[in-house]
Amino acid sequence: MAYCRVSTLEQKKKGYGIDIQIRDVTLYAERHGLLVERFYKDEGESGIKEDRKGLRSLLQDCRKGRIGLVILPSLDRLSREVRIAENLFHEFKKLSVRVLIADMPQYNGERKDILIRQIMEAIAEETRRDIIDRLWKGRQERVRKGLLPGGNLPYGFRRNGRDILLNPQEVEIVKMIFDLAAAESTGREIAKGLNRCGYTLRNGKPWSQRQVCRILHKGSLYREGIIRYGEVRGFKKEFLMVRNLCELA
């Protein structure tokens, strides 16, 4: 058996994807005369998340005695946090499950290998922290320049290449939500009204009170053009979508 994982960030970068991991594990298994009967996979899951569907299924089968050997494409696919990784290795050892690592071909779980493994885990954890720190600082700088920080765009915006523009259809709905809220309609009433008019979310699902409240919670963005990321604030007048529509009216 084998376990593969890719995080959301890694999916976006299109780097060490699941397909590449499966290839690496398969080649490793062939070289060592092994056959991988099943790949347990987690896609879009962080390496510091302990409860992952694929990992949970793998552990369940190990506890039932169905698995005696697990191959990892690389150590950080199991986890990017030392505590979680070591807890999992302890669990595998307790269940008499042998673990092999494709990019550490000499690893066999002996004492000296455990030390190397723990050093590699510490490096993976520190690397993750560096990535998060760079991402955080990069997004803060974008906000200071009057740009959205990145990630999923707030409702009312669309991408045009690298540019972020207003989405006219969504802007109309945002304006409607704020007008109804100003008329003292509740979030639930607003959602019901939008659904009756045939408006849907981006994914085609109906509006809910929660989604309406998310729009209203971003009032500083829609009404004032203020962008926030943590304690950092930026401003861009072109994002004043509610006011712009009022002026057009």
C-alpha cells in the first residue's frame, strides 16, 4: 500500500502533484520487487492536518491487520509537523506496519534511520513555516498597494488575466443586499428574496443567510474600498462598488 498527499497550495503551483507521487512510488516498488495494491490519497489537504480522509482510511485498514507495509513518496507527504509525523510512525510501529520512503531509499526504520528521519521532519516543518511567512508578507504588501491579498476573490469581483475587475452581475446583487439590509430586512429574508428572483451563488447553489451575512460583513470593502489582511489595510477607489452603482442610478 502507499499514501500520497498534496496540499491546496501545492495544487495551485502544480508542482509535486499526486500523479508524480504515484509514479515515484510505483518506480520505487518495482525496483524493490514490490507491488502497490492501493494508493490512499489526500488531495488539497494540509500536512499539519491530522484528520484526513485518506490517512484515516489507511490507519483503519492498518488497525484491522489488512496492511503490513506502507510506501511514502517522501517524508513530508505524511506530515510537515514533527509531532504529527512521529505520532504516526509510533502508530505504524505499534501496529507492526513497516514504512518505506521512496526518496529515502536507504531508510529501513533502524535507529540511525530514525534520527535522520526526525531531522528531515524538522527541516520540513521549518520549510513550511518559511513558506507561510513569505506568503503572509507577500499578501500584506499586496494590500498596502491597494490590491486584494489573493486566494478566492470576494463576491463581486472577477479575474481578467492578472487584473481583478468588478463583476457587473455580482455587483448588482451586492448592491441589492445592502439596499435590503438598509431597509431592515434580515439576512434570512434577503436570502429568500434573492432565491425567489432566481439569483444563485457562483457555484449555482441558492443563497443562505450565512452567505448574505458574509457580504454584509465586508461592508468596508464594498462601501469604502478598504482592503484588509490581518492588521494591514489598503485602499482602492475602484472597489467602491456599492457607491458606484448608486451614482449610476
